[in-house]
Amino acid sequence: MTADGPMTADGRPGPARPGPEHGRLDRIEVTGIRAWGHHGVLAAEKELGQQFVVDVTLHLWTAPAGRTDALSRTVDYAEVAAAVAEEIGGGPHDLVETLAESIATRILTGTGHPLVRRVGVRVHKPAAPVGRPVGDVAITIERDAAPIPAVLALGTNLGDRESHLVGALELLADTDGIEIAWTGPVLETAPVGGPDGQGTYLNSALGVLTTLGPFELLEAAHRAERAARRERLMRWGPRTLDVDVITYGELRSDDEELTLPHPRAHQRAFVLGPWHAARPSAELPGHGPVAALLAAAADRDGLVPGPALTGFDRS
Ligand SMILES: Nc1ncnc2c1ncn2[C@@H]1O[C@H](COP(=O)(O)OP(=O)(O)OP(=O)(O)O)[C@@H](O)[C@H]1O
Ligand SMILES: Nc1nc2c(c(=O)[nH]1)N=C(CO)CN2
């Protein structure tokens, strides 16, 4: 097994490859969702209504749910079907194009958000008044979810710390679906917690725009840790590289594998300091302005400027 092989950072079996970072998402399909709607250009269609049938394809990474059997780590297809039926019953719109678009938007920004990264919608209007017998009228569209802004925190206090940070930034920047939006400065910070006598840390923070789902982003973070040969020997012990997901849009999650925002970020000057330096008006969802959190953090006096490293200069 190589450091980059199919294992999670703590040595458990990881997702079968190819995974989301290889551009291939899984698909959940719900077909034949039937409901009465009043869409159509003709007045009679709006007045009487007719049956519409919709098929949806949800593109998402399902390995976290498949591994743990947890519905909270995937999209509930019953909720999707209910949302689609509601959209069919809404409007009315003149065009099937508009109905398909409204269903795609509802899934990408509502029911399926943020796990569903792409959706396919096929709307059938089998009784459409075409003026002659036809088998069906259907439209198919495919739409991508908007990229999500996320914040990652990096820390290292073992081995060649500078190389670990530069390597992590390069690996993340090269990951499909991750675009680096900004980087914080590198700060040298006193260790917080863990065993006595461990070395000082270099910490930084990154802002990314990502088309990956939250678990896929965590997997990319773990991949960077594996590339630095991260070992988990003791809690808060020395480490070659730690990459934490601090925020993923406004998402709140109490899943122990991915708690969002990161459950200790609001107390940590070594996370808030580099973030604040790059984005002074940032807010941590559920906790308020990063500036105020930084001013109140117990470890705020343990930060000093670190080395100027390649890449960590994009604010
Ligand atoms: N927001 C998150 N970012 C990164 N890991 C998380 C997050 N939420 C939960 N985890 C889980 O925490 C577990 C332990 O992570 P890790 O070993 O990096 O902790 P740590 O860096 O020693 O401590 P801390 O979590 O206090 O930073 C991981 O297996 C991961 O699944
Ligand atoms: N200064 C500093 N202290 C820490 C850090 C860190 O990155 N920097 N990470 C920890 C666990 O993630 C625990 N303590």
C-alpha cells in the first residue's frame, strides 16, 4: 500500500478508486416521479392540467454513506421525490424547459445541497397537445452545483516543516475540483495541548473554491496528510502535517468524521490568526467574526511571523 493508496489517514480502508477526485461521481437515479401539473403555453393546459413524469439523476460521492450505512451522509431519495412532485405542482410555467430548470435548481440549492454536485433532470409530458399522436415529449438537462467556498487549516511541527506546507499547498492546488482562492501567511506558533516538549508549529490557512462535496474535500485533506507520511500516535501529538476542514460554505454538521465548522477552530489562534491576516472581515459560521474570536483566543500571544514560503502569498 503506498502513502497515496486507498486507505484513510488513520489506516482504515478508504474508498475504492477511482473516487471523486478522479472526476467520477456515483449516481442515484429516481425515475417515473408522477404528479399533476398545469404547465403549458395553451390556456387549456393551465386550466385543466395534465400528468408530468420526471426522472432525476443525482451525482454525488456515496462512499461515506456506503461505508457507514448512515443516511445523513447521502441524499434522501424520498425527499428528492417529494421536492420534485412539489415543483411539478408549482408554477405554472409555460415551458417544460422552465419546469426542468426549477427542479434542477431546487435539488442543487435545496434538497440535495451540498452533497449533490451535479443533477440530471428529464421531464416527460406524455399527454402534450402536439396536434397529432406522439409517444412522448421529453426534455433532458444536466446542471452543476456552484463551487463552495471552504477554509482549510494547515499545521506541522515534525520533520521538514516548510516542505510539508509547500507540498500540501501544491497537492491541493493540483486536485481536480479545488481552486486556491487565497492563502494566509505562515505563522510560527507555540504548541497547544498534547505532550510537553514538542516542537513549535508552522501554521497557515487556505481559502478554496471547490466543486467537491464536503467528504471529498476531507479526503483530499487526508491525501495531503498521507503524502507527508502523517502518523497518528497520540492525540495532539507532533505531526508532519495536519490538514483540517474549518468551514465548508455555511454547512453545519455534527458527524464525528466531519464536524463543521471544525469543533475547536473558534478557540484556536493558530487557525484564526492566518485566516484573519488573509481575510480580516471573515466570519466563522455559528461563532461570529474571526477578528473577535482571535482577540479572545487563549493562545493568541503564541503567534509570531513564520518563513515566507512559496505560494503562501496569495491574499
Ligand atoms: N472538520 C474536520 N476536519 C478534519 N477532520 C475532522 C473534522 N471533523 C472531524 N474530523 C475527524 O477528526 C479525526 C481526527 O483528526 P486529526 O487526527 O487530524 O485530529 P487532530 O488534528 O489531532 O485534533 P483536532 O481535531 O483537535 O485538530 C479525523 O479522522 C476526522 O475524520
Ligand atoms: N500551535 C499549534 N498547536 C496545535 C496544533 C497546531 O496546528 N498548532 N494542532 C493541534 C491539533 O490539530 C494541537 N495543537
